[in-house]
Amino acid sequence: MKDFLRDAEDALGDAKAPSPSELDDILSRAGDLKGLPLSDAARLLMAEGEDALTAICEKAVEVKSAVFGPRVVLFAPLYLSNYCSNDCLYCGFRKSNAIARRKALSPDEAVEQAKILSKLGFKRILILAGEHPRYSGVDYLIKMAEEIYSRTDVRILHVETAPVSVEDFRRLKSAGFGVYVCFQETYHRESYKVLHPTGKKSDFLYRLSVMDRALEAGFGDVGIGPLLGLYDYHYDALAAIAHSKHLEAKFGACAHTISVPRLKPAEGAQIKDAPYPVSDRDFRKVVAVYRLSVPQAGVVVSTREPAKLREECLLCGASQISAGSSTEPGGYGRSTGGIPREKSTSQFDLSDMRPLPEMAKVIAEMGLLPSLCTACYRSGRQGNNYLHVAQSGNLNELCTANALLSLKEYLLDVRPEGREIMEASLSRFLEEFKGKLKKDVKKKMKAVEKGERDIHY
Ligand code: SAM
Ligand code: SF4
């Protein structure tokens, strides 16, 4: 199990930046959409210089477009609780943060938060929490999922919480969670030990093996990602790629998503500055190298990053972004059940505060297609099933069609500001379809106009 870290270390060993002709070779191999061996990924991560970065990013956009088409998936996080029994030195939720205002949402509050997000247009929501036996245990999470699914029109809940046993993963899966996400933070064991001094999370190997347990328990889709800034990014990014390869070899499915979180200041955190700062330039390189190395994975950039960089990331291979996020439990809307909500502590500071309509408009203005789609989870396209469709090259058309249908719903139901540009984008991509599919998507579009919802391929 631990061997994939050895693979990453070996590949990084004495990897050098590629010469221009070697770079061309690697990038042309990346064009066949089969991913890259670790040795190639390591050399791309070592690449320096503006020309090399431009070439890597251009190829990453080409690959992203070949796999997913023009769509960019938008989602929102929903923080349930900031109670935590761990002490990660960088996090505002950590146990020894005496100034933290703690809060765990009640079922009614969680439903209210989910309703706020759904009304804004988010039908896929990522649930998050600190690690606490009472306020983020499996029973609590299942209860929240039951309440949200039965009392709102949210279509899929993904979950990013502490590692659990195979048995508990089975229970989470049965409760209807879609993707299980967990960041390794750093794959460098010694640094991990220092940064996670106490609590369950201090067990490096238990965390490193979490995705093996999730997949064994039947979660078809898992999301991984190191927290950039904690250790040398060359190693951590390569180890994440090696992690995905390990999962694909063992379970037949690569990581469904690779997130690219970067350390941010957090109120009450013990470390304020990243021990290994990652520049914006290197951040973009990591995004592009993930895309080229694991082409079928969603590459996710959160609102931790500033607006301009997030837009640049869409031009180097990112395929999913969050929007209008809050990392504070109860952070959406102004009140809870009519009672003014107590403030709770946020997990870390955010940079890009643009709400969903503005983000969707920016994406359309960039010539891309904003998507609020939940189709894969509704159609059982998960795990190896998903990977087969993605590798066959058919996901591109499916994603575009589903993005258009979800965008149509959004425009009709929310009537967001700036919708003219989104409508223009919708018409343009619709007209680009050919033959039978075009006719069929138009038919489905008419059904959405007549009030049918959740129509997808
Ligand atoms: N508490 C669970 C855990 O740690 O696995 C669930 C995920 S936690 C709510 C979400 C993620 O936020 C963490 O895995 C970590 O990578 C990230 N995070 C924590 N503090 C951060 C900070 N100061 N800046 C950026 N990301 C941070
Ligand atoms: Fe707790 Fe997660 Fe924050 Fe660590 S990162 S202190 S486990 S919420």
C-alpha cells in the first residue's frame, strides 16, 4: 500500500527539467489521454520558465476539453460543524484554538443551509466537518443526509470528513453520499507528524489508506489532494498522482477528483505562513500537471484562491470550482429558523468571494460553459463505469449536453443577473451539436422549459 510513495520518490529522484524537445515529446504523449507515467509527471513538475509553463498549460486545456468539453462544474461546500478533536497546526477548527466559536448545525439548520444553496442553484453540495465523535461521527452525517435529501431538492451530497472504517464507509454510501473526499495534507511522513501532533489524524498510515477503505466499501468515486504549502510541492503533487495510479491499479478507478488546496491564514492557527510557499506560477503548473497525468479526474480549485488565478486555472486544465463559499457552519444566509444565527469560526480565510451568478457569467464570458450538473450520480456513472465512459471519449458530449440542461434549469429557476451572456453561451453550444443528438438535446430542453426537472443523460 505504501509502495506508491516509494514510486513517487523514485520518479522524483534525480528528475530534471525537460529540454524543449523532451518537453514536446512528453506533451505529445499526454495528448493520447491515457495519462502520463510518474517519470514524465516528475519532469513536468520540474519544468521552469515561461515558455515551458505556457506549453504545459496549453496542452492541459486541450486535454481538459477533449475529456470534458467546455463545461466547468460549479459546486458549494456546506460546513456542518467546526468541533474538532484534532490539532492540525494550520487549521482554525483545531482543538487548541481557544478563541474558536464552536457550532454544530442541528438537522433544521442543516436543512435551512441546504435550502439556501439549492435556491441559489446548487443541487450538488459538498458536506464538510471537523473530526469529532459527536458532531461529525457517521451517525450525525447519516442523519444530516437523510434530512437534507428528504426535505430539500438537493440531488447529490458529497462528503469531506475524517477517515472511517470500511464498515462505516458502507453506511455512508448507503445513506446516499456520492464522492468521498479526503486530503492527505502532505504525503511527507515527517512533516505530517509535526503538523498533526495529536488526535486520530496523527496516524499517517490510517489516513494514507483511507481511499482503499472507501473504495473497498463501495464508494465508486473518491477525491484526493495534498494541501499545497505544507511540504515541497514537487513531492506532494507527484505523490498525489502516484496515489491515483495506485487506486486505479487496485480498484480500476482513478481518483474522481484531485483538489488543489493551498494553505491560507486561519484565525487561531498555530502556523500563519506556509513552510513551503507555492507561487501562483507553480500553482498553475500543478493544476496542469494533474490534468495531463490523470486526464479523467476532475481538477478542483476552491475559493481559497484569488479571482484572477482561478480564471487562469480554467485556462490550464481545472474543471471544477466552488463559488460563493462559506467555511463557517451556518455561514449562508442571515438567520436560522427566524432566530439570528450565532457566529461560528471559519476554517480559513477565503479570497474569491464572487457569488454563483457572477462566477457563472465569468465562465460564459471566457467562452466556457457553466455547469450545475449532477447527472453522473443520477445515472450510476461512477467508479470504473465512469472511467470507461471517460476513456472512450464519450464523456465530452455527455458532459456538454448535461451542462446545457442544468444551465437551462438554472436560468429558468433562478433568473440570475447576467443571464443574457449565459443564454448566448447555451445557444452557441447547443447549435454545435450534430444530427440526432442535437435533436434529442433540443427535445429535452423543451421539456425543461415546460417545467420538468433533473433531466439528464
Ligand atoms: N476535518 C476533516 C479532515 O481534516 O480531514 C475534513 C476536511 S477539513 C473540513 C477540509 C480541509 O481543509 C482539510 O483537509 C485541509 O486540507 C483544509 N484546510 C485546513 N486548514 C486550512 C488552511 N488554513 N488553509 C487552507 N486549507 C485548509
Ligand atoms: Fe480538524 Fe480537519 Fe481542521 Fe484538522 S483540518 S483541525 S481535522 S477540521
